Amino acid sequence: MRVAVAQFTPEFPGHDDNWDRIRQLAETTDADIVVVPELISCGYMYRSRKEILPYADSRRVLRDLEPVARRHHRLLVGGFAERSDGSLYNSAYVVGPERSWVFRKIHLWNYEREIFQPGGRPLVVSYQGHQVGVEVCYDLQFPELGTYYARLGTELLLIPMAWAEERVSNESPLQPYNHLAIATASSHGMFVAVANRTGTERGAVFPGQSSITDPFGRSRHLASKPGTLSAELDFSFVGKAKRPNRRNDLDADRRLQVSLPRVGRSA
């Protein structure tokens, strides 16, 4: 299975041009799974519900991606502002060859709390015989969510992201979210693919660094310019990382049980 993470700078405020770019990447990227960043359909730095509302979409917008997914047998994942029954959600679409799903971001960051309702349910889908989970950006900060996904048998975690640049040292130039991705992959023996955006929006700098990390914590990442990173995933690594010798097993060795309450409506 080949996975690609694509990073670019969306129009802000924006809508139609961004969806055109998303569809183009979905159509032309040579991969089984194509992941683009959080809220990439409209941009991120909105300050109110009123401001973002003209750029929010119902799930009907996914109908344009569904033929692409069917034609190429691809799984397409990316962020959009979802409008549903009078509420707004910071959501990730998951469009597959046979059906579509929506994951609603569980942990909201900063002004997101003024705009969106939180999601309540993790999402795991089966694709090409493998279990694929979804988070959005700040969700990665919470290790219990990664543990929850691991207990569901997740082998690959896909994360659309709009994480602004933070100060890092010269000795370790990776942004914090990539350290979190490495920790999650290594702790749970799963692949983690992060798609972060680029560009500057209302003074916030988004540094890209989209990455793909294997179950041993080995990571590859892009720099700060628009581009695409792809990798062929060897899922035998999952079993080897989870059970490194005959005495240890990452799942069986756990001593603390962590569960995530299933609250809210199904997405």
C-alpha cells in the first residue's frame, strides 16, 4: 500500500479554488491513500462562526471526490469545515472506493472552541484489508486516543493538520507534532501519516513538515514548501514492532486500561 501526504497553502478566505486543488491532488497523486491538511478546503485562521460560515460545506461536497476514489480505488482523506443540522464541525472526510465517512475533531484548539462543536467518536475504517484510523491535528496531543486506536487494531493513523510553527532548537529541527507522531507510532506499533499545511495566514506561519512514520518510530518528512511525500508501507512491520521478541507484546504488556467514552452522534 502506498500512502501520500500532500501539503499546500490554501486560499484564505477561500472555498472553490481550494476544493479544485484537493480534487486535482486526489486525481493525480500516485498512491492508494492521499491525505491533505486540516481545514484545507477553506483555510484555518477564522475568528468566529459568522466569519467561517460562508466557507463551510455539507457532506454533499464529497460527491465530487467519490468518483475519483472509485475510479482509482483510492482512499482520500482531508479536512473541511462541516455544516450539519445547524452546527459546525472541524471535520476530516474519508472517501473510499465504496463509501464515505466523516470524522469530527474531538479536541478543539483555541478559537476552534468559539466556532465548532467537538466530535465524540473515533473512526476506524477497513481499507485493503488493513485497519485505518483518523485524527485531526490537536487530537494527536492526547496519548489516550492513540491507545484507544491501538486497542481497536489500528495499523495506520492518518492525521490532517494545521499546526502553526513553534520555536525549535538547531539540534532538533522537527516540529512538536512530528515528535508526537514518532512517539505514537513507536508506542503502539503503527504507521502514522501527518499532512500539515504551508503558508502564512493572519500572521500564523504553517511550516509543512508533513511526515510518514513507521511502527519503529523511523520518520521521513517534507520541508516547508508545498509538495508531496509518499511511501510504500510494509505492514509486516506492525507485527514485528508490537511483538519484538517472544517475551514482549505491546498490546498484552499494558497494565493500565484506557477507554474513550462514546459520546455525541455518530459521524
